[in-house]
Amino acid sequence: MSFEKLEEQFSPEEELAQLKEHAREVQRKEESRELNTANFIDNAFDPEKLTQKDVEMWRRFQEGTLTTYEFFAYAKEAAKDPQRSPFAEYLGNEMNKENLRKQIEKIRSQNEEGEGQENNR
């Protein structure tokens, strides 16, 4: 699934509105089973409760600058609000998928390099 980056040219209010719309769209797709995930169904998640902190974390994830330590501190704070915590969990899931994708790419690259070296012998 492709996720649009929040553009720096938008005001903080526009970024927040864009993130809320993104979360509503994911929630709608999950409820209709268009997505095979359950981040935002069967819980108290309310996209309207998202905050500028959520926008900041999402933007930093999209930019690749969000560290695991920073994410855990954010998730701990978000966990206090059952209407926001599913978004933190969703962000964590997205981070895990991205990390796995990077690991797979690294392994493939190493395998291709190894095959090239074997063919040169």
C-alpha cells in the first residue's frame, strides 16, 4: 500500500486534517475488509482525537527520521488515550513493515552479490 507523505507546504492544521483523513480511509478499508488488517476496527479509535504530536510522528516516520526510542516514548504517552492509542499501534506496525522491507532488501542484495562472486570464480 502506498502512503502519501504529509507535505511540508501545508499548515499544521492542514497536515492534521490530512492525517485524520488518511486514518479514516484506512479505518474504512479495514471495516470493508479491503485491507487485511485490524488497526482501527473493534476499538475506541477516533481520528478526530489525533493531535499535532501524531502528525509529527507520522511525518518523521515518512521521512525516515523517527527512531525506535522516540517512537516508544510517543507510544507510551499515546497509550494513555484509548481513542489515540490505536494510531500509535498502527504507526508501530508500519515501522515494523518498513524495517522488514529494508531487511529483505539487504538480504537480497547480499545474495545477489554472493551469486555474482561465485560466477566470477
